[in-house]
Amino acid sequence: MTGRPDGSKVWFDPYGVLIHPGQTVRWINRDKANSHTATAYAAVNDDHPRRIPKGVAPFNSDYLLTGESFEVTLNLPGIYDYFCIPHELAGMVGRIIVAEPGVTKFKDYPDGDLEKVVLDGFPTVADILAYGPLHHKEG
Ligand SMILES: [Cu+2]
């Protein structure tokens, strides 16, 4: 989690990652100007549409102050979309793909239930599978 020193822009870096089942993802708030959350798309998280695999317990870091961190271990293959509670509508969202080695295709979630600024914030499944960790071009 990071952002400009004046807080005018915030983002997850990387905002797309590819891991294998059983690996752990850790978010660290490296933004000196803002608190952030890493919150899975799910009904229990502020009534959001579910965008994590069926059967997985939705995660929510709650607010992380500068220097604080949160981690989850993801065992089930699939797409895990998450957002930052205060900055979702600023496009602060991210995507984790959990895939067995060699898997090259996943069914994406329907777009209709999210606003365009949010959808535009996600890296594509194809890019994550092709390039691994994805970083925004500019801060
Ligand atoms: Cu945030």
C-alpha cells in the first residue's frame, strides 16, 4: 500500500500478483499519508459482490496505519479481488491469482456489479498470468 506524499493518489503495489496454492500474501502500509485496508470482495465486507472463490472465508485487514501489515495464506486456486475500504472509488483495488503451475485460464467475474473506476483498477487475468507481479506505471 502506497501513495503520493500529499495523499492525492493511492494504490496497491504490486496491484496484481500470481501465487501458488498455500503461499502467503502480505500487505504492508508504506504510505506515510494514509491508512489503508486490504478487504476481499464479499457480502460480509460492506455488502460487496463476491469476487473470491467459493468456500473461501473473506479476509479484511481493517485499517492499517503506516508500517502495519496484514497477511493471508491462500490455498484454493482462483481469482481473489480486494479493495481498500476508504479508497475503492479512487481505484485502489487489487487482484491475486492463485494457480497451480501451468494453469493458464480462469473464468473472470461478471463486470456488471461494479463501477467503471473500480473495474479499471484491476489488472487483467491474462496480464497477471503472463507477467506475474504488476505495477502501476506512475504514481
Ligand atoms: Cu487506501
